[in-house]
Amino acid sequence: MTKPQNVKRISRPAVLAWLVASGFLFRRFHLRWGATAAEADGGLPGDDFLSGADLQSTRAITVKAPANDVWPWLAQMGQGRGGFYSYDFLENLAGLDIHSADRIHPEWQDIKVGDRFHLAPAASADLEVGLVDPGKSLVLRVPPGSPTGPFDFSWAFILQPQPDGTTRLLVRERYAYRQWWARCLVEAVEVVSFIMSRRMLHGIRSRAEANS
């Protein structure tokens, strides 16, 4: 009679500890998916836009194509342009009107610092191109002077050529909280971002490799 009760008493803290540990491990996994420790912990172009980030994710994938073949797919990203190469149907359920391109569009290749980068039809969702280094890096950020939101944000796409002719594609998101409750919001956003970013990385890779 006493044994099941003892097991019950032990199991509750054990289950709680398991849930906490699992949550921590999953958080670390999704914030660093595909990235090596050096990639996740090292500095990247665009980090200086948010020098004091409260949360950072770095996700990566190897593309069997040279960086110059990957770059055009990055240059044409955006709503109303080449899309995001992720789950269009999910984005469109939210009314974002995203249509990912399956070919390179020459008319969308001229991207420069200061350009607005559309995430959605509403201009309030725009980011700004903060850094462009063709074939190497594209960094987006919250436009300076825009209405203050709960957090500041930068989004970097980095291409690192490898000796074997492949390319490491790194995607880094950095957040700086402006409100005490922003942490809860961003933690939830980052789980969704992991799902969409993983698909995006695979989408860019398949397109670049098919056209290389």
C-alpha cells in the first residue's frame, strides 16, 4: 500500500525535472540547429547592429554549391519578391501573401543598404537592409527611427565558402528586449522561427544545388 504512494511522491519532482531538462535541451537544440559550436558562438557580420543582444539563434546548413550560386536566392528574398523558401501555406494562413520563387529573377537582384525589406503586405512589418556584401552577407534590421516595439531585432544571412567548393549558409537572429515581457514573446517566436528557418535553409539549399 505504501510503495505506490512513495513512487508517486518521487515521480512528481522527477517528471518536473525531466520537463525542465528537456525544455533546456530543446531550446539549445533549436537555437543552434545545424551550427557548429564555433559558428554559434563566434561573431558574424551584422552583430554590431545589436551589440547587447538578449537572445541569439544561429542555424546553419551546408550547400553543395559555390557561394556565388547561393547568393542570388538570398538577394531576391522578401514578400512581393522571391518569398522565403519556407512553408508558404502557413505564412499565407496569416495573410502574408508569400510566394517562394523557384528560379532566379534578375529584376530582384539589385538589393542595397537602406532598402525596405517586406515581411508582409503591411509596411509596419518592414525591415531595413543594413548590410550587403554580395556573395558573402545580407543583414536586415529594424529600421532606425521606427516606432518602438517590445524588442529590437537583426537578421543575418552569411555565406562561408569551404575548401571543398561547398558553402556554409548561416542564419542568425538577434533580439534586444525593450520590455520586461518581451522575453516570453521572443521565446515563443523562436520556436516558430526554428520550424520556418529549418525549412527555409533546406529550400535555399535545394534551389541552389539544382541550379549550380
